[in-house]
Amino acid sequence: MDLYSLLGLTRAASTEEVERAYRRLARRYHPGINPGDRVAEEMYRQIQHAYDVLADLERRREYDRGRARGPVKVETAVSFEGFDFSAPAEGPLAATFSELFAGVFQDAAREATTPSRGIDIEGTLALSFIDAVRGGQFPLSVLRQERCSSCGGDGRVPRPAVACPACGGQGSRRWARGHMVFTTPCDGCGSTGRLSAQTCRPCGGVGLQVRSEVVTIGVPPGIDRGARVCVPGRGHAGARGGPNGDLYVTVEVGEHPYFRRIGRDLHLTVPLAIHEAALGARIEVPTLDGPVRLRIPPGTSSGRRLRVTGRGVPSVNGTEAGDLIVETQIVLPAIRDERSRELLKEFGRLNDGDVRREMFETGR
């Protein structure tokens, strides 16, 4: 491949002209401007190589002496047939720059039209605390690409066979640039010279259409916030009949009014009256499956933890459920009348001990 021709330059081009030509073509074929276009990607790679060689004076001198070798094998048939004026190099009928090198990228273009796997989709599913613990089937609306109903994802629909306008029914294309005559297979008709299909109008030849769809997400019991659920085959449809991508759903879980989750255990703070903490009691505490009776030992202090086995969160993998951890919190009674005040004073006189002094002396 002639690197000067690739950049549209002559061998007398200055370094500044090389720079300008590179910038112009790089902007046109940059992968960021042509996402998913393999032809543009290959073209950009070739342009970059040509610039790397011609912008470096030493490498350019070696190239001009014929010692440099390009990295890409050109498969276009090239013949030197003297002065061929059947395809002029100048004027309105002259071959364009893209036509001149179309054959170089024929394989890349063909690869871009072959079946390819669809792109995965990311989604978020918001669940209540109880729904996450119990699991179930939940709907999620997603916007996804589906195969076009008109062409079945092929991008083309049948039509009466006609001669290919690109090659005039010859199956190949031929043009000249200067002394060189180029002949390449016609990619418009696949070298057959006839067209029996045309681009599908509803999808523009892509084979895909965007639509909104409600997908049912199966959530296992006990799932936690941040967990991901995969729904195979519910991502974007593959191009040209390729397999679908997958749908990955991240679970968000709401808060509960009084339960707190740590791993598979549920934590619950339960208020106790003074007499319940001092004398002990049997109280009713809530769980996910209904209330249970819990024994409060006499002399229970605030912050003590009591465990109810098996009343926590079920395991996603089917093992044993966690526990319910009940943390006690002593609540002082409200003094509503003089009788209550006198009883508290009497209680203090009967239990006249400095609990603070006892604590501090124990810590010495």
C-alpha cells in the first residue's frame, strides 16, 4: 500500500501537509465518531500507521528507499496497464478516495454484516424490605432492541431481481487512478451482478427495532441490596440474527420501620418498662412470620441482646435462615400523678444504694 496515496498526498508533500492530511482523515474515521463501524476502525488504523511513518523524517527516508513494509496485505487486484483512460483519474468520473481503497476493507465490511451477539442490558429493581426477604416474581420495564418484524432481523427483504447499479451487472468494479487500474468484486451484489433483495425500510437495514417490554424478574428469598440477577437472553437482540444479550438487574431494597438487617440476622430494638426489666417478664415481639413470646430474665439491663433462633432472613442458597436479635432498651415511665411520684420515692428509699459508686469501685 502506498502510504502517500492513503493520505491523499504526493511524495513531495511537506511535513505540515502530512500533518494536515492526517488530522482531516483521522477526524473522519475516528472510532469515537463511528462507533461499531469496523470499516472506519480499520481505515483509522491504516491512517495512523501512514502518519507514524511519514511524519518521522528518518522512517520516511527509509520508506522512500523502499525498505519500509506496510502492516496490511492489500487483497485488491492491481494491474499496471500503461495509460488507461477508460476510467479517468481527474474530473467528475474519477474514482474517489474511498472507492480507491474500498477493496482493502472489504473483509472488515463483510465481518460487520455477519451475525453478532446482542449487547447486555443493565437495569435496577426496587423492592420493599419484605419483598426482598420473601422473594417472588416482579415485573420490570426495559427498553430493548428486538428483531425487526418486517425482515426478521436480516435487514433486507426480497425484491424482483435486477441488475446491480453499482457494477452494471458485471459483478466487479473497475477504475483507474493514474497509471494503476483497480478491479475489485462488487460488494453491493456480492459479485453476482444481480440484486434480489433490498434494504428493509422499517429498520433501515439494521435488522433491529427499539421497543419497551415488561420482563418478569425471579428474585430468590433473602436477596440483599446490591445483588445482581441475570435474565439470560433478555438483553438487546443480536445483529443479523445473532443471539440476544443478557439482562442484568441490580436489586435495591427499601428500609423497614423497625427491623435492621445485618447479613442473615434481623435486629430489633424492644422497649422495656422498669418493672419488666427488674422483675422479668414475657413479652410479645414481632417477627417476619408473626409475633412470638420472648422471656425477659429478671435484672435485664438496657442494651442486652436476646436471640430468637431461625427468625431472621432466609438464605438465598437454601441453607438455614438467620436469627432475630432483640436488643432491650429500658424506658422510664411518665410520672402522671402524685401517687406515682411517691411510689418511685419509696422504691428509692427501699433500694438505697449508690449504683454509680459501686460501678466506679468495681473498675478500680
